[in-house]
Amino acid sequence: MIIQPLKRIAIFSILLVYGICATAQNKISGTVTDTSGVPIPGVSVIIEGTSKGDSTDFDGKYDITYNFTENTVIVFSYVGLKTKKITFNGQTEINVQLEDDLNALDEVVVVGYGSQLKKDITGSVAIIDGEAFESRPNTQVGALIQGQSAGVQVLSSSGKPSEGFSIRIRGTNSINAGSEPLYVVDGVPTTDTRSINPSDIDTITVLKDASSTAIYGAQGANGVVIITTKRGTTEKPKISLDMYTGFSQVWNTLEVLNGEQYRDLMTELGLSTDWDSFTARTDWQDEIFQNGFSQNYQISVSGKSNNTNYFVSAGYISQEGAVRSAELDRTNFKINLDQDINDWLKIGSRIAYTRYRDVDVNDNNNVNQGGVLLGALTTPSIIGVFNEDGMFASNPFQNWENPLASTDGLDREFNSQRFLGNLYAEAKFLKNFKYKINYGIDNSNGIFDSFLDASRTGFGVAIGGQAINNTNKNSYFILENTISYTNVFGKHSLEALVGSVNQKFLFENSSIQTRNFASAAVTTPNGGSELFNATAFKSERANSSFLSRINYNYDDTYLLTVNFRADGSSAFGPNKRWGYFPSFSLGWRISKEKFIPEESIISDLKLRAGWGIVGNDQIANYAYLGRVGNGANYPFGGVVQPGTFPASIENLELKWEESEQMNVGIDLSLFDNRISLTADAYIKNTRDLLLNAPLPTATGFDSAIQNIGELRNKGLEFAVNSINIQKENLSWRTSFNISFNENEVIDLVGQEILQGGIAGGRGEASIVREGEPLGSLYGYIFGGVDPATGNAFYIDRNGNSTFTPSPDDRTIIGDANPDFFYGITNTINYKGFGLFIFLQGSQGNDLLNATRIETEGMIDPKNQSTAVLNRWRQPGDITNIPRASFGNSDNSRVSTRFIEDASYLRFKAITLSYNVPSRFLEKLHISSLKLYATGENIFTITEYSGFDPEVNAFGGSNTVRGIDFGTYPQTRNLIFGLNVQF
């Protein structure tokens, strides 16, 4: 009976093999997709309770080898999607479809010196995430923010490639001190964002109210923009290659007089020449405007393991502007590294190196000062580019050279190198405590070189050529030490933070200018025989701070945040060196209360209220000191001796500007978070302004910087996000925000400040006055043109008409501040196609078209616009264009005649993209390929008659805004690009 033992052995063997199989390493694989069936890269696939697992590649595929048991649970998770858990059960292939997690309340938001869950935030905070960045190509940080957040106005005062952005968060907060927000890049504060590579940015958090910015104390009055760069997201190394090429052109040109019309006007002005000698017919706008060209290349490698996270990138961008000679080049390198040393110690670093170069264009000047844009409009078409002797041709009646003398006759270039980085360490100790030390630096060196040829331009010939070399060196370091405590006990959640911050700034500058060059063989200053000017200076400043914060949460319903910071700065007087900046904010998540039913259409409802005091320290160093000036040289014994003089009066009481802010807000989500609304109301009172105010003459000084005056900003903000359609193959999302801000000068100790001088001796065009907003335009009220004489008449302060108004007849004639500004974004996806539409606009802002003062003034030999064809020529003519009058600017005063409505709606970006299906890419070993075409500024709806309504001749000035004086306009861009991932 041998069969029975054999049967037993066989059964035992089967059980043994089964047991071995049950514990041996098995392999599972599969694909993770979204609800539309599109593969999702970067999904975390982890064995529950372990750190073992994988991340999906760009085909959405994964594979895991592990000692599986029947009950092993695999966890599939991805930010923004619902986490899914699946039990092994002996499967070898598990394909998973992840659904959108419409509840974004558990999103982690970076705030000052830490992070919070979105649902726990009690201040006014806006988040701009990577999805907004990737929908359109960008070259500057400001472009990423524009139109994306309520209460944040991004001002692009010029369309030059080298022009940066001015950002105003809830209005302009100062007159003489800076109003730009504080930028914090990976923990390092900075003010320069032009050299930051947008492709490296992961998220941007905008802190808008005092309860969120008070942790930054004296640097927080203008808001804070926290920029976090990318980290690795997949265990498998990810290689990304982005590239695009683009073309740009000026979207609007202006009509000017042709040769015959110019001759008629000059004859009317009493000017004559040998007209037969001027036979050229040059279109100067066609000469200076060109088809710009840009190219951009970005490559990055990123990944993560159990203990290491890395992101390495390099990028290059080159732009040729739509105005002749305007150029920009930037090369970026970036390394981000985080390393877990053990379970209690972590270190990391963020390093960025940038080489930057640009060639600027002279705008905002008239032709006799080298202004390129106004030169193109006012240079007569009857001359050519060059004379027979090779010099740039000039106006027949004046030595005003044509605009190419500024673009081609002057070699100029700015180059800089910048190193921005930090090194940090985090250590956990005791229970629930964490210590962090962060050391950051921001060092940059900039060099500007220019050479004016001695043979081609009139001014160059007169001075024998000119070379200029300016060098700037900025050094900055910050050392932060913080200790945080986090604990959850019962329904209570507590987070506390204390720390210290030390900062130091060092500025160095030197400049040398020489003239009289023998030739153009040597273009550096050493080639000139005459030293015309040489200067050099250094300055430094140090800040020391102590900070603290408490976040308290009871039952996920009642929220409290308290901040306090003490700041000391060497920039202020020793009697007022320290400033103290407290804040608190409360939150009530009403939706957690029992009286809100679980099946309600309300997904989340939170009320917020906050108060705080923050400061502004953006002022020149040593402002409180009684400084000594040089250059008061005097003869003694027949020899010139160096002399000095008192340059400023001492003010040991000088201190920070102080901004007291209050904010009330509501966050509402409806219909399972498909619709979300955020609304805020705020008021900001900024007092103790750092203002250059008059002094009694007995002091020996006319004025000095003092803490006097007060400003107020108050407003409303609304932001709405909606998921309009979310189906298997179609999705449509919309974001809309609108902002209302009212600015008012409350106290100016009785004085008025006139600024914004317009060429031709026409006086200032901007005023700072109590009871009026900053950006008030100032001038005369234009009454019309007298049919009998052809002269312009104006309305005086008594309401009477006059041909000779006095300066006292000037009044407020416009407001550069909009009634509201807004942004609208629509993102539509259908299968592999994507459509992104971004509209941005401003309503109710006035613009002084000072370009028209030059092109309609008819007072000198400049060419004019075709508007002057309707000028008064004989008694009885009815027109609103006065007569031509040589040398007399009375008919072209700064007045309501040149004030225009600069409201606009701009199709800022339209992007059409296509994700190539993975089945076409497998043979190329490419994980994903996205092709796109973007149009920027394709359409602009405006009634403004100038080149562009979105400009300001005075850049980012606090007080002088809304003036167009031959300013480089925004351009229309067409971009073609692709994103490849391996």
C-alpha cells in the first residue's frame, strides 16, 4: 500500500510550495489613470505601513517587488486626487483609476516660517500653484502673479524685455519709502526677481494682511510674496525638457505727417529750407519697430528616495525686443537638495546661480534727449538714416538726430551675476519639538558699460566720444534660528514658534566716465584722455529681530493665530531703533457646527477676522544721520582745496513707517467644493510716513526726512473658482477675481508735493495732496479753441475762460488709480487637447497721454501726428486742435485735453495644447510629450489712443503714475513650444 504514503507526501509538498509562494517575493504592476483614462505620472504607490513602493512613470505605470501576503494593502495617492487602497489578494496586475479630490482644504500652504493646512488659515492668503504656471510660458515672476490673485496689482510700466514688474498688494502704502512687497525665495528675503527662473517655481503664496505678514515685522507692510521652488516628486528619476520659440511685434502704431504735410506745417510755423534737398521718405516707426524673437530652453532632473530629494535644473532664455536693439539673455542653474540623515535630523540646500544681460532702450524722453519712441514719431520722414559723411541724419532745422542714433549709435550693455542660496538643518528633539537653523545669502555683481562713438553722432563728435563703466556689488546674508512645538491633545491642536533673525546688507558702487577718444579701437574708459567723472561709495545696514507665533485650533472649528515680532535696524535713529509688530486673527469654521447639516450644499464655510501692525523699512541708509557732502571745493593760495558741507540734518528720532491693518473675510465652498468663493474687506492706515518735509529756514536746511503724514487704503476683494464640467473626457474650470481699492492721503502736514515734470517747461503733471489719492494727475481744464484766434483757452478756478491761466488755476484733472481691476482664467481639457484663456483688465483709470503733447504741440520743428491736420488755420474754423505757434507752449499745456480713459480688457494669454498619446511615444522612450501654441496680448479692447494703455513713464513710482511719454509698449507675442518628459 505505497499509494497512501505517496499521496500524503504530494499533499505535504503542495502545501509547502503554497506556503513558500505565500511568503516569497512576488511582483505586481499596473497603470494608474484619471477619470478620463489619461495616465498619471508621479502617483505614489506604497505598501501600507512601510516605506516600500514605487512612483508611476509618465505612462502611469508602476511595478513593485515585495513579500506580499494575501492581506497586504497597496496605497495609491496623488495631490489633488482621492487616495485609494487596494488589498493584494494574490493579484499580479492592479490597474487603478483615481478620482479628483474636490476638497482642497487639506492642501498644505507655505506661510511665513512654516506651513498650515488651507482650512486652518485665518489671514488673507492667496495661493498660485504650478498649474497656473504651466499653462503659459513666462520669463518673469511678475507675469506669473498678474491677474491671478485678488488685491494684487501687477504693474508693467513698459514692454521692454529688461523691464521688471511693480507689484502693489492692496494699494500703495508710502510716498517716499518703497511700496514693493518682500519676496522670500526658499527662505531668503530679496527684492530682485528679474533673475529668478519661473520654470523652477513650484508655488507662490501671497500674504496680504497684517495677521499673515506681521511675522516679517518691519518688512511686511507692503505684503509678502513667498516663492517655493520645485522638489523631486517621483522615485524614478524624472527628466523634463521644455523649449519654445516666439515672435513679437508692437500691436499698435500711430499715424504721423508725411513729407508734404510736414512741409506745410513748417511753412505755417515760419520755417523754410531747401526742400528739394530732402527727398527721402523714411517711415521711422518701421525703422525702429521690428519682429522680435525669443527662445527658451529648460532642462531639469528630479527624484526622491526614502531619504533623499533632489531637483537640478538649467535654463537659458534669449529675447530680441520688438524695438530695435532691445535685448535680454539669462542663464540659470538651480540645485535643490534635501537629505534625511536619520529619523531626527534633516539637512538641505537651495542654490541658484544666474548670469543676466540686457540692452536697454531710451524711452520716456523726447527726441532731443535721445528718446527712441518719441524720436520715431517726431523725426520728419524727409530725411534718411545717414548723411553722406556717415553720421546719423538729423532734423533739417535742429540738431535733433534721428532715433537710430540712440539705438545704433551708442553701444551699451548691462551684465550681472547672482548667487542666491541657503543651507538649513532641522532637528527633532524631546517630544513634539523641532529646531531649525537657516543660513542664506544673496550676492550679486552688476556692470554697466557704454561707449558713444566719436564719429557717427553729433554729441559724440562734440565731446570726442564717451565711455562709462558702472559697477554695483550687493551682498546680503541672513541667519535664522527657530524652535517650534506642535501637539494635538483631544480636540485641541497647538503650534508655537519662537526664533531670532539676523540680517546684514552691504552695497558698493563705483563709476568712471571718460571722454576724448583717439579712435573707436579702445572703447573702455582707459581709452579716453579726459577724466570727466569718477565716484565710488559704500554703505551697509544690519537688522536684528525676534519673532514668535501661536496657532491654536479647537475641534477643527475655532481658530486663533497670534504673531509678534521685534525688529531693530541700523537704518533708524538710536532713540527709535526698535519697532514692535503684533497681530492676531480669528477663524470660525461655521460648516463644522451642528446647525449646518452634513447633506447641506455648503461644503465649507469659514469666517475670518484679523488685526495687526507692520512696518516699512525701505529707506536709504544713514537717513537719520547729519551727513557730510563733498564737492564744495574752494581756492586757497591759488590751489583748489577739497571742501565739504553739511548735507542733511540729524534726526535721532527717525523710525519705521507703521501700518495698522484690519481684515474681515469669508471662505465659502459649495456643492461638494465645485464652487468656492473668497471675499475680503480691509482697511490699512499707514502713519509716521518717512517724508521729506519742510523745515524752518533757521535750521539751515530746507527740508529733512521726518516721520509725518498718513495714508489710507481700503477695499474689497472677491475671488471665485468653479469646476463647471468634470466628465470622463471633458473638464472645464474657471477662476475669476476682482479688486476694489481706494487710496487717500489723510495727512501731509499742510504741504503739497508736485512731481512728474513734462518736457518743454510745461510743469509738473502729478500732485500729492491731502484728501486725494496717490497718482492724482494735475493740470489745467481745457476749455476749447477760440474760433477767432485759434488759441486754446482754459477754465480758471473761478469758472471763467482765459487764454493765460495762472499756476493757481491748476486742479486735479485725472486719477491713475482704477476703479477696479480683475482677472479671468478658463482651463478646458478634452481628451488630449487643452485650451487655456487668461483675460486681465483694468477699469476707470486715467492716463495723461503726454506723447500727444509732443505730437500735437506744433511749437517746434518736430514732426506731428495726423491729428494736427484738423488744426485751426483761419478765423472761423471750428476745431479742438489749436493753431500752430512756434516757440509757444500755451496751446499745449498739461490739461484735460490730453487726459484719456485708459481702461482696457486684454487677452493676456491664449494657449492651445495637445498631449501626444503614450502609445505613439513608447518607441521613442518618451514618457510624455506636450505641444502648444500661445498668443500673448493678442487682443486689447481699449479706447486709449496711444501705443499702449498699460504703461507709465515714471516706472514703479509711488506717486507719479498714469503718464505715457513715448513709453515702450507691451508687445503681441506668438509662441510655439513643447514639453518632453523622460
